[in-house]
Amino acid sequence: MPDDAAPSSAITSLLDRITGLQDDVVALTQDLVRIPTVNPPGDNYQACAELLGERLRKRGFEIAYVRAEGAPGDTDAFPRINVIARRESGRPGPCVHFNSHIDVVEPGAGWTVDPFGGVVKDGRVYGRGTCDMKGGLATSVIAVEALLDSGIDPPGVLEISGTADEESGGYGGVAYLAERGWFSAPRVDHVIIPEPLNVDRVCIGHRGVWWAQIETQGQIAHGSMPFLGDSAIRHMGAVMEKLEHELYPVLDARRSNMPVVPDGARTSTLNINSLHGGQGEAFEGLPAPLVADSCRMIIDRRFLIEEPLDMVRGEVKDLLQALEAERPGFRYSLTELFSVLPTLADENGPVAQATARAVRQVLGRPAQFICSPGTYDQKHVDRIGKLKDCIAYGPGVLDLAHKVDEWVGIDDMVASAKVMALSALALLTREG
């Protein structure tokens, strides 16, 4: 046992302490949810960051507020504010960092409760962001505070951050900070991101993503004489036909060795995110009789670690070039919007193993190692920060993210806080 390892009686006391903090984790989750940090446009980031920062300042953390100046979406009206809280023990040791994003997606219609009310009922806290991921943020704060109050006094450094814009790619949050060394050794050694991937799962990575816009071009003409024009919408129909009968079957046949959940996401996928052609949709009157001279499609391609990005791009480009050769008058442009490579941490690495052991200790069953179907901020910690020891673990049911009547279970937050506290302790004391 390492010299800094805590005795079993201290561990039991720590877990009991967290059990007694149930009301605190609920209250903090409610406080966070009641600040509507909707992205886009990026509302109320500063208020949410300051709520977190002032709480942790009182616990002895040094607080830094970092605005991602020049990042996409950053304006004086909607500044991309990030908060990083750091507490050094005064004794040499690693740094364990808990990172959560503070932005949430719009609530949408159909809620049966106030989406920003933080309503508590049936053992759940309801509201936009409870699951994804303000419940996880609150849980990490309670876990760290309980560890500091336990009397164990581990060596090393604890950090907690609340970062911007994960829902729109993370470029005003973790990416910006990683470019400036906030997520790199020797400052940070281990990162846990409390994304909602179920309380008994340790997420070690995610699929890749490639977003692109396909535009088909035509020639405008009177709608009563479409033969005098060239419909860009009909050309896009040909693109969709190619996708349906040539590309989708190929993607459906591929399967990853990564443990992606749910099972359907272990194959390659392509989603048509939006489609628009012809006259604008905002006008409420009758349209003019016109042949569409432009049609635009946004595609969201999620790809496997076994698929090179050049192949992902090439499959779509080859399909379009084939149409150019086969279809009279077919003209197009293909614009890449952004891309992220798949990420996979070592299942046997320190943070993954420490978290898995803690899951077994708290829940009495083995952890499931998984990968996420969508990306999250691990991509920036890995790609930009060059820090490989990063996983996602937190409360919340993955399937509830971004849905109406989103909620997080109170018992799951308490259990996750215990797992996070034990994981941090093991990493700080270098157990295992």
C-alpha cells in the first residue's frame, strides 16, 4: 500500500459523508439548472461560471476565469467564459481534473415541468441540463468537497472546471483552454469528464465525426415552364437516391471493435441533418412559381476508428463525381464544416482502472467499459492537450440527453459522487 493510502475506516467515513450530502448535490444541481445557459447563442455563461467559482473559492481553490476571445460565437453580448478552480495540497503529487461543460441545448416544446425550474419529484431532478451535464458537474463538486472534508488529506492537486460550448464543438471551451496548456502535462495528469453515460459505465472514447454541406446547383426559370430551367432539388434527389442505395448499405455492413453504445452505433452512420432548396421558408405567403437554382444538404457522418478520415470524405466525393459523370447538368459543391477523429483511451490506464475499481466498490458490480456514439470534450484533451489519460464518467442516462423532460436520478448522483471521490483519491495516492 502506498504511504499516502487511506485506511479502510477513512474510506468508509468518506462514503458515509457523501451519503449525507444528498440534499447538497440536489440543491447545487438546481442552482445550476436555474441559470439557462442555452447554446446557441451562449446565454448566461458568466453567471454560471461565477456561481461555480465563488463556491469553490470559499473552499480554498484558486479561481481563474478565462474568456475564449475570438472563438466561434464569442461576442461582448455572449462572451465564452470558462472557469477553472485549482487547489494544491502543498505536497508533491499528480493533478486530477474534473471537467464539465456548462452549456445546454434549447429546451424545445412539450415539457410537463419548467425546463429551468429544477423540479424535484420521484427521486429525480428535472430540467434542461440535469442529465447533460449539470448533474454531473454538481456531483463532481460534492465529491471533491467531501474528499477535502474527510480528513484524509491526499497529496497532489485537485481541479474542477466549467467550460463553454461543448454542445457546439467545444471550441470556446476545452479546445481554447487546451491550446493554452490548461489540459496538458505537467499541469494536469488525469481527467474525468462527468458526461451522462450511466452510473456503472466508464467511457474510454468516442466515434469520429465529419460534417459537410452538399450543394447542388441548377438554373432558375418560371415554374410553369420547368423545362427552361434546371431544378437543383431534383439533382439533390439524385444525391439522396445514391446515398440510400449505394452508401447506406456499405455503412450498415461495417462494425467497430470499439465498445460503442448503444449497439446500433457500432456501425457507421450518416444522418441528413437538414435539407433546403428553393425559396426561403420564413415567408408566410404563397411562393412565386420558380425552379430552384440551389439546394443544400448538411450531412452528419459518424465514423469508426477503423475508417480513415480520407476514406470517409472520399466515399461522398466519389458518389458526387459519379453523378457528375452520369447525370446531365449535374453541378455541385462539397464543403467540409468540421471533423474530429475517433478517440480511444487505454482501458488499462490509471484513470480508467481507478474509476472501474471505484464502480465495483460502490455499486457491487463490475464497470462496463464503453465508447460514446457522439463526441465530447475528450477529443480536445487528447488531440490538442496531448493528454491520453482521460475518460468520461458520471450520472445520468445517456438516452435522456437533449430530450423533453430531461432528468437525473438523485441516487445516481450520490453513487457517482462516491465513485468520483474514490477515483480521485486512488489517483492522487497512486494506488493500484
